[in-house]
Amino acid sequence: MEKYNPASLEKKWQDKWFGENSFRATEDAGKDEFYCLEMLPYPSGSCHCGHLRNYALGDVLARFKSMNGFNVIHPMGFDAFGMPAENAAIAHGARPDQWTYSNIENMERQLKRMGLSYDWEREAITCNPDYYRWTQWLFELFYKRGLAYKKEAAVNWCDSCGTVLANEQVIDGKCWRCDHEVHKKNLAQWFLKITDYADELLADLDKLKGWPERVRIMQENWIGRSEGAEFSFAVENSDDKIPVYTTRPDTIFGVTFVVLAAEHPLVEKLISGQPNEVELRSFVETVKNMSDVEKTNADTEKKGMFTGVYAVNPINNKRVPIWVTNYVVYEYGTGAVMGVPAHDERDWMFATKYNLEKILVVDNPKKPLDINEMDNAYIEPGLMVNSGSFTGTDSVKGKRAVVDWLEKNNVGKRKVNYHLRDWLISRQRYWGAPIPIIYCDKCGEVLVPEDQLPVLLPTDVEFKQGALSPLSTSKSFNDCTCPKCGGHAHRETDTMDTFICSSWYYLRYTDPHNDHAPFDRDKVNYWSPVDQYIGGIEHAILHLLYSRFFTKVLRDAELLDFDEPFTNLLCQGMVIKDGAKMSKSKGNVVSPEEIIDKYGADTARLFILFAAPPERDLDWSDQGVEGSFRFLNRVWRIVNIFSEYFSDEAYSVEGLTVEEKNLRRVMHRTIKKVTEDIGERFMFNTAISSMMELVNEMHVFQDKPLNGALAREVVSSLLRMLAPFVPHITEELWSKFFDGSVHKQSFPTFDEAAIVEDEVEIVLQINGKVRGRMTLPRGLDREAIEKLALTQSRVKELTSGKTIVKVIAVPDKLVNVVVK
RNA sequence: GCGGGCGUGGCGGAAUCGGCAGACGCGUCGGACUUAGGAUCCGAUGUCCUCGGACGUAAGGGUUCAAGUCCCUUCGCCCGCACCA
């Protein structure tokens, strides 16, 4: 028998598959399509184990669906713009495009070595002008629809990356990419109006039944919708007003102070001229200089100073002091808050510290409260008290009543607030898609005409860390003529956030070579939405939220006809080794290519699918890899042994020996298990373990005669079941003993009748403890098993002298005799 | 603090609807084959045991004929959000 030699046979089949593009997807209206997608990688240089896991999962599903008759599209590409390419340029003068394309070349080679069933003709590389031309075109579409605008704002700035960041890219006050502290900077920047879609993005989360609950909840929290009211306090002896936002209008009579964020525009006016102006100003400066992390941490001690000025509560004309504090978030709501110490924990702490008045306005209906005996705020709903004409109203109803009053008296209105902010998309970096805007002295902001797209990246630039956008150093790029008036103009020198590029790539795959539109509407509608998306949880908000936003805008622009881009989402766990995530700094990195060199891609794939269920973190084990390799050798050997028995004659089940019947039953059982584990449960690990059981069962016949037709049937089923997991070895063995490609065969089907055994073992329990077993024909009813169980000597022995209280019989499973 | 998840042998993990806990793999031990084995094949492997059994799914309690699974309390770990008014 020839030895199993993965290196040569894997190469052979890869050359064939990718040489003829075996996995080409073509539209076929007569077939159900299945869009299987894994998150596209950043071309960092080489694939890591997380990639291997992600893509192996997708590949099993794509191949499985294809064998089940679906018209599968399974594309791959590269999210190729971004900082690392530019950093390479800064560090050692590499050209970002050359650096990127050589990384892509290497990673494509590695992906092919993994035997992944991609249709490479559909590849999308986001830094190709053919691609970013349409990214720019989409920006213009957003602009024309009023969804892209430039404004000056305090934005997140990362010194280390030398660029601004979107809110979603700031994690714990630090840059998502380089982990450096982010600070605020006032700049004029481009934004996409994602907040216009906040309500729909929130509501449609309910449609995403195929998404993990935690991802939906994270998005829900991120959008952070809250309903309340906005109204204004008048500043005493002045025309100024202080608008505040509250979700508790029912507590409006309990306001005893108003608090402003240090950044609030009115602060300067209020404090100037106060006797303690110097002290106040110094406090305001201290708060302004606090880092965002410190400022937004609930544990930071609440501090404040009385400005010396009073405000007037519009509902009862009560005069309350205005304080400036460190605990109001300037960016949320109006940057000013009404202080209701009796019914808000933060206000309680603040009022206690500075000895401010507390007024109870919502009482506990079950147990009346006394403000002097409370030791924290009462935040539950209840009965309104001390609230003028609202006294006695249920506080939930009171919310509405108070807002009605505010609206009627023209001092306030209903207001919905979101945590979600507009998406800041400009980046002061080179390696991204240029924003297709021209600034003309006469005409102002002008879109680059569509027929002049793409706005190409220039090559005459200087790369410098922390400088302005490198594009501004290019004369050829900067100077241009105005498309409207033909006069002198200059270009926008910022590029777009790379998350824009990856917000629509899955749509481009459906029509990757289109040169008159980003994609054709019929094609995108045929293939999309993505039936199964697979990737890491780190994109729970960023990429997944942006992509949903894009899809909705493109639907409104009638470019496509669906609301949500990804019907089902699977978030795979991390790959761990020695108790920590694999990372260069920890020195616990395993390179997939190393494993492929040593054992072959099939072993690498099998191990990573077998070691843990997809969503759980996976512990890398070198010995576990050996085990997977051993299994494939066992398959190789037993299939070759079985092939000696092969015959084409049909067999009759009755004519089989007991052991042959058992093998046949295990085969059917395994097909059922594998079909359900892949198709319904995403439990690839148990699918593999059941196939291992089948292979173990086959070993009974390694030195025992076996019906040739059954041998053939078992091997055929096994190879077809294994094919999605280990495509090379199965293709090789299939080609030796059968016709065509194993990957073009249909997935084996099972016969439920072939799985059931004639006889079943029934567990005998006394008081719930297993005390024996009996073998009975299957399908007996309750009464029959119960009767039979009571005649068993073991049961008689253990129940003698005791009273049988009850007997529970579960057909084909167990009998439990309850005795006293 | 709020939200979500998890806790099962020496290890990774099974147990899908409340019905035999520990499938499958790793490791370990034993056997066969062999000049040899770190190859291959076969077998054993939760703990304790007086060999009858007893105990056992983070801890404690509850429901049930029956609980890893359902309910309550506690502990521990992981992830996300966090002064959002």
C-alpha cells in the first residue's frame, strides 16, 4: 500500500482545482443559492491560526452546501488599505502599494495551500483603483443623499497614528489599532450620517434571528436609544437659557440644582466677574484637562463648584444654583443636566458631598419614604409627591403628563437621544481611498464628476509620522481645476476610513468586474444577502454596524432590494496557546504554514475544527495535531484495505452478518449525525468525532471478510462526509476508487429505518439508580416494558420486602421502579 | 454598577427535548507485532472501595420517579458597556 503523502497529493489537487477554477460561481435561477462568506483579511503578510480557523469553518459549510445541491458562492478578498502599509513606508521607505501587493501574493498562496474552495475570479482587493473607484462613487452617492457632510468638531485624535478616529474605534479611551491614548482635537472633518438610520438599525436587530444574541445586544447598547424631554432653565438676571435633557421628567419638581459640563459654552460667561473667578477658572481648566478615560469613569469622585449664578425651573419657578462639575458628559444630550438628588444616584452623591437640598418627589407606594432617613436615591417608579398639580399621579404616567405640560407651555419638547454619533470617516493618512471632493475658491465644495473617478492616489508624496495628510505634500494631487467653473481649486487631502471599503465588499463579490456600476442590481439580489457570515467577535460593532448602515442606504437608493446584509452570523472564538491568545510578544505563535509543511493542510484543518466548537476559544495542542494526522492515516489505511473487498453487486440487508449489519447501521447513524451537526448545529467537532467512531467500527473488518458492496458503500459515504473537512485526501482516495471529483458528488443521505436497531437495551432503575439492564425488542409500549421489568430477577431481588409505590416506563429507554 | 456567557476526569471536550455523566481525541498504563519502535494494531483508563457497592458535573439548597440540564442563593472566571442624566 502506498503511504499517505499529504505534501505531494495536496499540491496535485490544488493545482488542478485552482488551475481550472473548480469553485467558480455562476448565476443559475433554477437553483437555490447559498452565499457563504468569511470576513476578509487585512494583508498583514501571512495567515495566522485565527485565519485558518475562520476559513476552515467557512470552507466546510460552503462545500457541504454545494454537495447538498446549493448554488454556492464563496468569495475571498483583501481589506488592503490601512496604516501598516504606510508605517512600512515611514519605517523603511517601502512603497505602500508594493508592500501590500507582495503581502497579498503571499497570503493568496497560503490560502490556496489550505485548500479553501474560493472562486478567485471574484476576488476583491480594496486598494485596487477598480475597487476604490466605486468606494468613491458610493461616497458621492451618500453626499448626494445628504448623508455625507463636513463639520468642525472635537474629534478623537491618535498621536501615534497621526489621524482622527471614529467613536467606534476608541476602546477604553485608546486607539483600537495601536492602543495609544486618544485625545480630543478640534478639526473640520467628514462624517457619514449614520444617526439618520439609528432607529432602523435598532429596530431591525429583531430581524437578525440568526445572529448571536450578545452581538445584537452590543449593537443595541451602542446605538443606545433613550426617550425623554429637552427643556430649558432660564438663567437669572439674563436672557441666557440652559437646555437640559432628561429621561425623568416626572422628577422635575425635585430639581435642586443645575450642573454644567466644564466644556459647556455658557460656563465662561457665568464665571467671569465672580468674586472667586480665578478659583473657578482653575477648576474648569483642571476638568477640561482630565483624560476621557478618567472623566467618563463612574468611579471618579464627583466634584463641582457653584458658579454663583442661579437658574429658574420653568415648571415651578424655583430658583436653583448652577454648578460646574466633572461628571456631566459634554458630548451627550445638551452638556447640562438637572440635578435631582432624591431620584438619581449621581445627583445624590453630589448633593450629599456639597450639602445641597434634596426633595422627595416620587414616593414608594409600598413603603412611604422620608427624605431624612434615605441613604441613597430612590430611582424606581412610584407616586408623584410635592409636585404641584401632578401630586398623586403615577410617575410612569406622570412622565407623559409633565412633557405634555412642557410642550403646551412652550418650554420644552419630547426628545429621543442616542449614544450613536455620526461616523467620522476622514483620515489624515495616505493609504486609503481619497475623498472625491474639490474645494474651489468660488464654488466651494464640489464633488469630483463621476466620469473622473477614481481620484487616484499620487506617488509623489512624503511619508511623515504625525504630519498633515501625506496627500497634501503632493503638488500633482493638490492642484486641480474646478469641475464647475474651471477655475483654480485644490483637492481634499484626507482619505477615507478603511471601514468604508469593507462596508460594501460583500456586494462587490456578486459582480466583481462591473466597470459601469459598483454592482448590478439583479446579480446582487440573486446572491445576497449573505446566508452565512463567519468572523471574529471583535467586529460586533464596527464592521457589522457600518455594513448594516451601508446596506440600508443602498436599499433606499434602489441599488439593491434587501434590508440586512448578513442573515446568519457565526462568531468564532480565539485561538489560544499556553493559556493566552497567540501573539508575537508572548512567543506562543504557531504558523499554519509550519503545520501544513509538516502534516499537510488536511491535518491542520481537521485539528482546528475538531479541537473545540466554533464559538468557543480553542486551545492549540501540538499533540492534538498529531492525533488528527494519525486519524487521516487510519482513514488512508482502512479505505485501502476496504477497497480490496469492493464489488458492484447489490447486497440484501438480510444476507449480512451481524457485524456487517452493525457497520451498516453505524454508517447511517453517522451520516445523520454529520448532516445535522454541520447543517443545523454548527458542531463541526462532534461531526468529526462521529466519523472517527465510524472509522473505528470499520477496523473490525481489517482482518475479517466483508461484503464487497457494503464495503464500497461505506467508503463512498465516508469519503463524501469527510470531503468538506479534508478535501485533499478524500479527493485522492475518491479518484482511486470512484469516478469524478468527490467535491462534485452529492452528500450521502441516510435511511432512518437503517439506523433503528431491532433490539434495545433498557435501563432498570430502582429509585432512580441504575441497577441493571434488559434487552428487549424495540417499540414495546409502557405497559409491556413495565410488566417485563418487574419479572427481572434483579428487580425482584432488590424490591423484595418493599412496597412498590410507582413504576415509570419510558419506551426504548428505561424503567424506574420506586419503592419504599 | 449594568448586560451577556462560562464553570464537567490528568488535558481538549461530549451528553441536541429532564432519562445510563465522561462520546471522540490527547496523555498515561498494559498487550501484540518487531532486530528495534517515539510506527502500526488491540485493550484498559472519573474517584474511593471491605468488590456488595458508595461518591461524582464550582459550592449550598429546592422541584422531580429521575437534574450537568429546570428554579433559588453563593463563589470564581471570561467578554461587552459603563457618570448617557
